[in-house]
Amino acid sequence: MDAVQTGLLHSAWAPLAAAALWMIVAGLMPAIRSQRRCRTAVMALTAAGVPILGWLTYACGPAVGVLGFALGLAMLLAQPLARLRTRRPA
């Protein structure tokens, strides 16, 4: 049996697990100290996250897709925005 017949691609658990793994990797991104490496990591996370977001939206519906988009955006922008806030003189 292939994956389509078993329902793996249409199951809601597989894209949720992929999105959770993506969130874990995005949460570990601040451990990278170099600015260049951080940009590379953001680009890689974005490239990996777009298909995962599409899969999540397809399997779980548009409401879950929008929620996943908002959470992913918050994960990616949290560190750069925090760095910008600390660099500005008061």
C-alpha cells in the first residue's frame, strides 16, 4: 500500500507533527550567535516552512493554516525584533 491509500498524506497528525518539529527548530534558532548564520537559518526555515504550512492548511483547514502562519511568523520575527529594540538608544 502506498501513502495515499493508507491516508498518511490526508491524516491531520502528520502535518501537525511536521509543524511542531519546525517550531522546535525555530525555537532553537536563537542559539546561533552569528548574524549571517541567523539570516541563513531564517531563509532555510522559511523555505521548509512554506510547504509544511501548505500541507497543514490542506489537511486541517484554513483556520488551522492561518493559526500556523501566525505562530510561524511570530517565531521567525521574535529574535530580530528583540535585537532591534535593544539596539535603540533610549
